[in-house]
Amino acid sequence: MKCLLVFGLIVAVFGAFIGYGYLLFTDFTRPLPKPEFNDNTYWGPGEGDNYVPDEEIYEFKLQVPSEDIEDLRKQLNRTLRLTEPLDGIAFEYGFNTYALQQFADYWRDKYLTVWDEREEYLNSLKQFTTEIQGLNIHFIHEHVKEEAKARKHVYPLLLLHGWPGSVREFYDFIPMLGKDQNVSDYAFDVVAPSLVGFGFSDAATRPGFNAAEMATVMRNLMLRLGYKEFFVQGGDWGSIIGSNLATLYPENVLGYHSNMCVLHTPLAFLKGIYASYFPEKVLPSRFFIDHHFPLWEKYEGLLKESGYFHIQATKPDTIGAALTSSPVALATYILEKFQTCAGPGLAQDFGAITTVYGLEAVLDNLMIYYLSNSATTAARFYAENVSKEYRALQLDRVQSPVPMGCARFRNDLPAAFDWQLRDKFPNLKHSMYFQQGGHFAAMEMPSMLYNDFTTFVRKLALHGETF
């Protein structure tokens, strides 16, 4: 009898443990409801109690005083006190100082000499500013070419960049989207904003401006321009912001396309563990296994390359002060990321930046950070997105009905696979793997990104999506 009682007690305890574990598992993995969110928070100077928005749209043209360029040239002309690399080391310890000296010389002696041409190029796309929620927002706005309007289905498109990029990433991509090309039946009126605190957009004046707030400002910008429904495309922070926009405001988003499809939820993590042992059960082909696995090798790579993330997420003003005090420091910090993102085959190559992106393109991007003095305010965005307030929203666990498309480039961060993505985007319509390309896809291979994005739009039309 005593044995039966003990056995019964063990069964009861074990059953309670299993039941509690099941409840805990479902609590941590179930989708969450969309949170209530203020879509008109004031982020400008002061309290904004009597704030009346200026809804006018103003033309923007980059016009840098010649004395500012001359001052930059003088700063670059100073003797650099650089430490030589260790013997046999290229870029393993960071950006190589031999390469940095050559880059600084080129910046000063070649690039700045033709600054008028670079400034004209940066002004070649139509740009504007308008005030949203107390912030002056800079944006490119290019309409579909007249010859394309009669032959194409035309839709609005919001393009979102990330860090350490800028709207300069899109200068080859945007013209493709509005031309009369035979490869697609679709053309797009493109809006490409400088994110809040990046480039020539204002920065928030108090803490709390996270990716959800950024998504709200971007959505309100599109509404200001008369676009009630639009497509969204983004990579890096643009991907996170685009996901948040599609989650908080699905009624405004025709479709969301990402070239950095990431998802951070407990269920996605568990699925990743399972898939690491049985990849053939969750991936469309064995040729794509190395996009995701070995899992621990991917985590090791992320840990190795995410030192900047920790600094910016904890002490953004410290690194910002260093970067804004020296153009060479700013160049070193940003160039190192472009060098790394060139891919494992080129990460130690002294010609990687020129080969993959083009020297002028990277320098244009660097000049936007330098001229706008936005290194600190851009870095602060990381701190806001690891805050308790933003994490409490758990937006990755809130499902979005918006049609989603995912493009995975081989040398980008490890992306979520379809089984994971459908937890967040059950209306996943397009999923593609590329065995080349990296993090800055719009800059590195704009034609491939264009083809993938327009394929996504075509699939939506074939599936009978109404837009």
C-alpha cells in the first residue's frame, strides 16, 4: 500500500511538472495580441504641449560651404599617429592601418578635389523635408517616369536603410524602380527617408525613440505624402522597422519585403535547435544549409562581429564623441563594417571595398555621416532598441497579416527560415536564397535585389492580393 502511495505521489508530481512545463512552453511561444500604441507622440524640442505641425513639404538640396570642405581637407592632412599592424595580419584585428592611410590620402587628394561632382551626384535624386511629430524628416521622393506610367502598374514604395548605411545605399536601386523596363510589369513611386537621427533627418530629443516609434514616423511620412497604402522594403534596421510597421499598421502596408529576415522569439530559437539536427526537413534544398548552420558557428560569428553593437547599445555617446571628433576615426569605424560585410572570401582583401561597393559610393555614405554630424544620434538607436520598454512590446511575437517576402543573401547575417518566419508572417508569399551577395544588397547588387522585389510583387498579384 505504501509503495502505491509513493508511486501515486511520483505520478502526481511528474504530471504537475509536465503540466506546468506545457503551460510555460505555450505561454512563451504563443502569438501575442497587438499592443496599444500612440501614433502621434511628439519627439521634437521642448514638451510640445502647444505643438502645431508644419505640414508643408520643402525641397532639399545639399549645399556644403567650401570652407567646410577645406576644413575637412586640413583635418585629413594632419599626420596620422597610427600603430602598424602585427606581422601577417590584414583585417583580423580591425581595419588595417596601412589601408586606412591609403584611404585617408585618397579621400583628401582625390575625392575632395572633385567634391562638386559628388555633391551634384548626391543631389541627382529629388529630395525634400517635412515635419513629422516635431521632427524634420529628410527624404528622397522619386516618381515613376512618364514613359512607364502608361505601361506599368504603379505603386508607392517605402525604402528603409540601416546602420552604418544611409539613403546613399539606394542610388543605383531607385532609378531601376521607376523606369520603363521590360523585366517587370511594375513600377514604383519611391520614398527613401533618412531615418530619424541619421543623415539629414532630425534626432529625437529624449529617450525612448525605438524601432516602433521609427516605424510610426515613417508611416506618418507616407500618409503626409498622400500614400495610404504602400509597399515596404528594407535591410538591417530597415528590416526591423519594416517588420514593426507591418505589425502595428497592417492596414497601410500592401506588402513587406526584407533582405535581412530575422526573428527573435523563444519558439524561433527552439525551431532553430531542431533544424540544426534535421535541416533537410525544414529547408527547401541542402544547398542552403550553410545559410543557417552550423548553428553554434553562426552564433560564434555574431559574437565576434558584434562588439560595436554592445558599445552602441550601452554607451552610444562615448563612441559618438570619438567619431564626431575625428573624420579618420569615423572612417575607420564605418569602413571596418563594410570590409567585414564584403564576405568571408574578401574580408581580408585590401581591395574588397573597391571591388564590392566602389570607393566613391562608400565615401559618399561616409560624407553623409560626417556632414550631418549624426554618428552619435545614429548610435543611440541601438540603446533604445535594447531598452526594457521596447523589449516589453515583444513585437516579434505579434503576428502580421501583411504579405511578406524574404531575400537571403549568402554573406549577410543568418536569416530565419520559412518555418520560423511563418510564426510572425503567416502570409509569407515569397522566399528566396542567393548564393552570393551580402548585407548592403541595394549597394552591392541592386539588379538582383530589384528582380527579387518585383518577383515578390508579381507573386502577390498572381495570388489575387487586392492592391
